Amino acid sequence: MYSVSDVTKKLGISRSTLLYYERAGLVVPERDPVNGYRLYSQGALDRLVMLKMLQKAGFSLAECRRFMDGEPDMVLIRQRLVHLEKELMEMTVARDLLRSLYHRVTGDAPPEVAPADAREWHAEFEKRSADAHAAWLRMMGFSEKEALYIRWVSRDMHDNTTYVNHFFHVFEQMKRQGPGSAEATLKAFGGIDNPEAIRSILDIGCGSGSASLVLAGRCDAHITAVDNHQPFLDRLQEEATRRGLEDRITPLNMSMHGLDFPENHFDLLWSEGSAYIIGVEEALSQWRPLIREGGYLFLSDAVWLTRKPSNPCRDYWRIEYPRMTDPDTRKKQAETLGYEVVNTFVLPRRDWRDFYNDMKTAVQKAVETFGMSRALREMTEEIRLDETHGDEYGYVCLLLRKSA
């Protein structure tokens, strides 16, 4: 539960604004049974985050209410869009005139201002509340999978399909879907005290199964490998069969938002670079019940390796991973949420170089097929960023044991 001061700080609004929302019936707080103070649930906070982000997108309070209640007025949206396009046209004429006057009077080039970027809106929404962001996209009629891709792949509600198709075309050609290596996987698994006791593993966000295949070669456990992109799972099934591991590895198309398994079911949960999709803290909390007492969770997550990142890095990761933090914060979060940190290390830099070299080859082939699209251009920029600033960030690898 959150107090009034908690909510105002998280949302960046005044106390009077929060109370106005309450009087307008936009949010209904609970009351502390001891002192009568207002308390806001996580659901209430998510609703307020949604309200603030819709206001930022230009909607009135009445329109925001209809959106949050699942009743968007599409006629009104069209009218607002037509009106806004007309305003933008008029403002563009005014801007060009002012730029000409500025140059005429001063002799200098007019100041440049970065264009608005809808990705910033999605990134800020995600940072404030991943649940509210996902809920809003679902209200707009996107499926859970489509909403997930908008949040973490395209950040584009208008042309999400083309972007995602090009994105996955590249990743389906790659050896791995994220930085890592067999050596790193084995190093992480080697931190387990009694590896012979590991009889069941859940590989979450497995991609084409690089980690599953390595783990199957290291232990006798049965591995359930889940992902929501069927071509990755088909590739894993084919490789597992080729290696004679079809009885040891079970690929399963399932969302990590709804892992449908009994509690205390697995000895080890494995998540290489995928926990960020639902949020690391959320993953630590939601996945814990699936682990038997004394069982393990391994995850890797992108973190800052410097206290003063360069502007290109900061700008890139602000969009790509709004809730990115540092290794110590991730360890503290794990301990707070009921885990003992058994081992931790930073993924070697060579694993990132190998990953991006592979991506560069796949992107070049995709450009030959599709031409340069936004997805392929942004991948090219990502590769270039890693080549110039890759020492500023990395993956922290955490082997955790479920505490009693």
C-alpha cells in the first residue's frame, strides 16, 4: 500500500491534484484502520499512472476516464486527430516563418530541437508502471503477445507488425537471442552446491534453447523450455532431436506472464536475459513460488557498469530498458524478495562481441532481403553503440537460492 506522499512522489504530482482526482472519482483510496490516513493499492497506483500518461498524450480527464474504464470513443479520437493534424500544419508554417525571421535578424542558424518521439512516451509509461502500460495496450485491443512486442520491441502501435517481422527475421537467423555463451552457462550452473539434486529445470524465455541444450549436457534433469515465439521452439525441438535429447527437453509455447505450473515444482529456474520483460522485481516475486524450498533461480540482466554513462548510452537505454539499474541494486532486490545470493559475476565482454558480430551478419542479410527498415536501422545503431560504448554496460549474472 502507498501513502499520499508515496503516490505524489512516484507520479510527480501535488497533493491537491491527487485529492482532485479522488473527488472526481478517478481513484478511490482505502483508509488505514488505525489512523484513517489514505492508502493506495498497487492497482490504484497503476490507474493513476495510466491517467497521467494519457493526459501527457493530450486527452482530457473525461476522455481518460472512458479509456481507463475500457470505453474509448473512437469517433472522438478521429475528431481529435483531424483537429490536431490541422493544428500541426498551422504550427509548422509558424515555425518555418520564425526560423526564417531568426536567421534574417541574427544571421545565425536557428536552434535545432529534437523531434518528438513516441518511443519516449512508451518508455516512460513502462518505467512508471509496466502493468499499467500492458493493461492500456490490452484495452486498445492488442493481444497479450502484441502488447508485449509493442512494449519491448517496436514501441510503435501504428506499424508494429512490420517492425516485429523484421526483428524476428534477424533473431531467427542468429545462434543466440541474447549475449551469453556455453562457458557462462556452465559457470553459473557450477555454483550449485549439489548439482546431482537438480532433477527439474524451467528455462524461461528460452529462445532457440542455447542454455537448455548446454544444461542438458551438464546434468540429468528434465528441462521444460518456454517461449512465446514458435519458430524458436521448433528450432530447439529439431536440435534436441538431433542430439537424442527429445525425452529430456520439452519445448512449450507459453507466456512468462502466466507460467501454469504447480508451486514448489522445479529445482531450478533459468532465465538468461529474459526477466526484464516482466520486470526483474516482478519476476523474482512471481517465480519464487514455483521453486522448491532450497531450490535455485539463475537470471542475467542488463546493468550499468559505470556511474557516469555517456550521453549516447544513456539515451539508448532510457528507451530500450527504462528500469535498468546497477548490479548491487539487483542483488539487494533479490535478497529483499526472499533469496540468498549464491554467486554473481558479470558476463565477459567477448560474449557481447560475439553476439553483435552474429547480429551484424544477420542484419546485413535482412537488408538485402527487405531493404533498410526502421527495425534494421535501429539494430545497426545498437551494434554501433556496442562497438563504441560497450564497456559501459553488461549483464550481471545472479545465482540465487530460495530462502526458507
